[in-house]
Amino acid sequence: MTKRLFAILSVLVLASMLIAACGSKAPAAATYTCTDALGCVTIGPSDPVHIAYWGVLSGADSSLGEDSKRGVEIAIDDMGGKFQNHSILLTTEDALCTPEGGATAATKLATDTSIVGLIGSSCSDETVGGIATLTKAGLTTISPSNTRPVLTSPDRGPDYAGYLRTAHSDAFQGKAVAEFAYNYLKVTKAATLHDGSTYAQALQQVFADEFKKLGGTIVAQEAVAKDATDMKPVLTTIAAAGPEFLYYPVFVAVGGFVTAQVRDVAGLENVKLAGSDGIFTADLLKAGGPNTKGMYLSSPDFSAFTGDYAGFIAKHKAKYGGSTLSTFHAHAYDATNILFAALTKVAVVEADGTIYVPRQALRDAIYATKDFKGITGNLTCSQYGDCGAPVIAVYEIMNSDPASWNPSDATNPNPKKIWP
Amino acid sequence: MRTSFGERLLDLAVSGFLWGFRILIVLVVVLGTFLTIRAGKYTGEQWIDFVVFGISQGSIYALIALGYTMVYGILRMINFAHGEIFMSGAFGGYFIATWLTVSGFMDKYPALGFVIAILSGMLVSTLIALLVERIAYRPLRGAPRLVPLISAIGASFFLQYTFRGFFGPGVYAYPSITALDGEWMFFGVGVLKVQIIVAIAAFVMMGILYSIVMFTKIGKAMRAVSEDKDVAALMGIDVNRIIVSTFALGAAMAGAAGVLYALTYRQINFFTGFTPGIKAFTAAVLGGIGNIPGAMVGGLVLGIVESVGPALFLDSLGIPRPYQLKDAIAYIMLVMILLFRPSGILGERVSKKA
């Protein structure tokens, strides 16, 4: 019985392979021969141009990924959903904001040979886990929101050849927060807390170094696990060091627990609280509750964007309603446009509509991006993949009601830019 | 009993390693504690805070651990979906507590509102646990032990993602009850009200459970079934009914724990049950699985060690970021207890059959 079943199955498999082989070979009358070092993507006359987005789409930090995804979608809408008369197909892969999630998503995406280019990831951890796989598969990804400095540093290694970003490096963000704390708030004793993610770990270290350079003291640098819920013991340890300023550039889960519990710890009733772009979302207000009022968050400075940000917000409002979810939507929009601008330069279009995309040429074209007029600024990519135009601002949360979240509101923004 | 020289050597090496490990851990703890106390970084008040945080966290672990231990005592099975039962209780309590807070009832009658929130959490948890028992466990009652275990893991995922489907991946902020804000002073030391109330509520729940098991007819029947299912059935005990009530009792405790947990930490999502579930399972093993007072003791010990440990004996040893090692402390303690006392702190009355 099993033998017969096996026989039938193998015949079926063979037959389907034959059919598939004939089907794809028959109509192609190729005049273009691919000589690219990384090979080419062939897009048939009726096939869509396939790009992918990978980032965090579930869990406590889903707003971060969803926000960027919307930026990509709006960019595609602005192209009329078409490239060279081919429709644009966007697939998404959830990378869970962890190195493991990033590795899984990258492996899945790397097997799909129809993908031309990628936007992502959301969290630096995801990139650390997945980038080697993508680079090896000949793919190139542009991240709208990874901020860990080392990702675009000269010693980042060959695995990162396929990696660029439109987000700022935290070398800028940590410095900005340190200046804000020391010069504007006039605090001299600061403590930091991170959640073990590569993003938070690196950012709090940049802050600590810069803060010390300015003349301040770092009284405590603590860390918790990413799934920790009881923050009171670690906050008590921090309280024993007597900080005036507590900086926790973490993600939403830990950020919410810390904010909700910090005022309950003796000695921290009046400490000033600050976080960064990882918790620049209404979800922090949901998770952190009333204590979020008066908290400071650093983020890209929306008012320093040189492009048509107001126009983007209007499109966002029309398509999704409500406020933006997080802070990197414009960066995602720019990343998508950079990808397609490079694609326009290198794509070879046949008379019958077939498109060939040489992978290495596409990658080189993205790196060659120069003075690109994006929303976030005039973008030029460095040889190490840094395309961002970093201007950091610090915002203050004016109201702890999540429904009031609207950083781009003209009259009554929440959070509101207070520095510089 | 012929043992070769090589085997004896291996035995010696293993026991030598185990002894070395024990001595090393004890040394770390003693040395670290000594150095910390000498350094005098923390005030007496802060030490009391650490212990209080530990007790309130530990009493929640204890409540959840009861469910693991009771089900194990009766079915010799680890109910891995128990963490999700806990989470469903937190969600059940969330909707009622929010509604009570918004309608102003909570401010008028805080005590009554608090009890209603806990009861609703217990109810939701119990209903879900009964469904899980009926669908995922009962049909597998006669199967080998591994089978219901796998089924339990499946049930756990199913519940997690069902809640995700219904309520989304985001977090829900628990309403803050004004009556629970602030501190009470004890001998000049301020202790958070919510911590005290959570601990008291947990102890009351555990007291109720313990009296049910020890002093009622159904409790006696439970003990009989856990001793020997077949003989209990011969004595005219409806084994199915007893198993169902065990699940219900354990789940009710988990539901109460869910609401108490959420009142303390003020946010929940569909994944909330995972870590406390694992920790409570650790607590149950720590106290001696199958043993009800053991689960209570295990939970409290685990909570306190987690809270006090990093500050007490890791901080002064120059280990950076000791709080990241909180879980490591918990699990190393589990290993230590199992090395010194393989049956857990209070030991299990191991039935001859097992």
C-alpha cells in the first residue's frame, strides 16, 4: 500500500516538475544575458516587481514596524503602485525584534528569488541576526529604523555589504540626549538602564560616554532581561546611587514597566525620565500609564525635515486615519524611494516588458545615492551604508492619554518638541 | 554489580564536579553577601523594600504554582497551559476592572470592586481550564505520559494565539485603582499599599485552598485520588469529577494570581502568561512538586531570592548588570535545591506507583 502510494507520488512530482520546466522555458526569447556578479532577477512581462519589508509586526513593539511599513506603502502609492507598467508587490515578514526572528525572516526571504530589494529591519537585533543571510543571497536591504552605530561603521565586516540605512546612527542620538540632559536640564548625575538589546546597550553607552565628556557623572548603569516585569528591585539599586536623571532607551515592554513602577521606588519620586526613539509611540503611554506625563523622548526632529513632511502626513491621515504610530515612517518612505530610484537606473527593460535587474549593479546604485531629495533631508549614502541626515530633537510628553498622541499636530502636539 | 575501573572513575569525576559546583555557589553567595553588607550601599529601608517586592512577586508565583502542583499530584502530568490560564484570568479581570473603574464603582466601593475583579478573573480562568481539560487532556487520560504533555504545550500555544487573535498583539494597561495608590507606614518604613494587599489576598486564597484540600469531603477525595486513582475509584469516588475539580481549583488560583499580577505591574498582553508560568513551575519543583505547602514555600522563596539576590550577592562581586542574571539566579537555585534535596524543599510523598 505504502509502496504504491510512493510510486504514485513520485510520478506526480516528476510530472509537475516537467510541466513547470516546460511552462517557464517556452515563452522566453531572451536577448539580454546576465553578466552581473550576483546574478539577475528576471521579471516576466506579466509578473509584478516584488519587494519585501521585514521588521517587527507583532508583540509589544509592533507599532515600530507597522509605522515603517506604512511609509513603504505610501511610497508605493505615490508611484501609482506601478514600476515600468508592472504592478509592485510588497510582501512582509515579521522579524519579532529579536536576532532569532531576524535570522528566520532573512532565511525565508533569501529563498524567494523573485525579490528585487528589501526595506528593513526595524530593530538592530533583527539586522544582526539576518543580514549575513541576505547579503549572501545577493539581496540589499535599506533599514528605516536601525540606529545601532556599528551597523554602518568602517569595521562592520563584509556581511554588511547588502545593508544601508536611512535612520540616524545612535552616535548622534546618544550625544544629543547627553547634551540635552547636561545643558538644558542642568543635571549632573545620571543613571542608565537597558534591556540587553543591541540597540539599547549601545545607545546608553554612547550617552554615558558623552555625558561624562560634558562633565557629568554616571552613577549607575544597570540592565534587565527583555522579558522582565518586576523593575522595582533594579530601580531600588539605581535609587541607592542617587541619580537626578534616568535614561532608558529601551523598547516598549521594558519601557512601560519601568515607567509604571519608577515612582513607587523610594528615592526616584522626582527623578527626570528619558527614553529614545524605540519608545516614541503611543504604546508607551498605554503601557506606562500616568507616569509618562513629563517624560522626555529623543527622536528624529520632524521640524528639521527638508522635504514635504506635511504632505506625507496628509496622505497618511487619508489612508490610515489617526496619528502616525512611531517615528520612522518618513525614513521608510525615503528608503523605498531610494530603492526604486536605483532600480530605475539599473533595470533593463525588454521590448516585451520583461525586466532584468542585475543584483550587484542595483546594490552599487543604491550606495551611489547622492543628494537624493527625500522627506527627511538631502540624502547621500556613505560607502558604509549610512544614508541618513541625522537631526535629533527631544520631545516632552504633555499628556499621558494614548488618544492624545499626535507629534505632528500643528497647535497641540503631544509629545511636543522642546529641544533644541 | 560489576563496575569497571573506568565507570568508577567517571562516577568519581561526576560527584567531584557536583561537590565543586555546590561549594562554588555557596562561596559566591557567602562572599558576595559579606562584601555587600560591608560596602553598606543600601539602607535598611531599601533592604526591607527588596524583601517586600520579593514577597509580593513570590506570592503570585505561589498562587500559580499551586495549579501545577495539584494537577501533578493527581495526574502525574505537567499542565504547561497553566501560564495561559493565568493570562486569561488577567484578561478577564481587565475588562471587569476597567468597566468598574470607568463607571465610578471602583472609587465608591474599592474593596467590593477589588473582590469582583478577582472573582471575575477566577471565573474566566476556571472556565477555560475546564474546557482545556475536557478537550485536550481527558481524551488522552490513558495514553503514555508524554502524550498529554505535548497536548498541553499545544493547548498553551492555542490559547496564546487565540487571545492574540481576539485582543491583538499590543499591551493593555490595567486601570489604576486610586484606593491602591500610595503607601502605608510600618514603623517608619513606607510600604506600597498594592504590594501589601496583593500579598494578603494571595495568602487568603492559599488559606482557602488549603482548607478545602484538608478539611472538606472533596478535598479528602482529591487526596485519595492522588494517592491511588484505582483504589479511590473502587471506594466509590468519582475520579473524573475529582480531576475536574482539581483543575478548577488550580485554575481559580491562577485566575486570582492573574488579576493580582496585573494590579501590581499594570500591563498585560497575550504573552503575559509565559514567563510567570515557567517561573511558577520552577517554584513548584523547588518546593517539591505534588506538595501543596511546598508550592507556597517555593513561590515565596523564588520571589524573594529573585528580588534580593542580585543586590545581595552579585552586586559587590563586581559583576556588571546583575539584574540581567535574575533568571540565572532563580534557575541555579533550582539546580542547587535539586542537588541537595532532590525531592524539593518540602519533599513529595512519592507514591509507590510512580
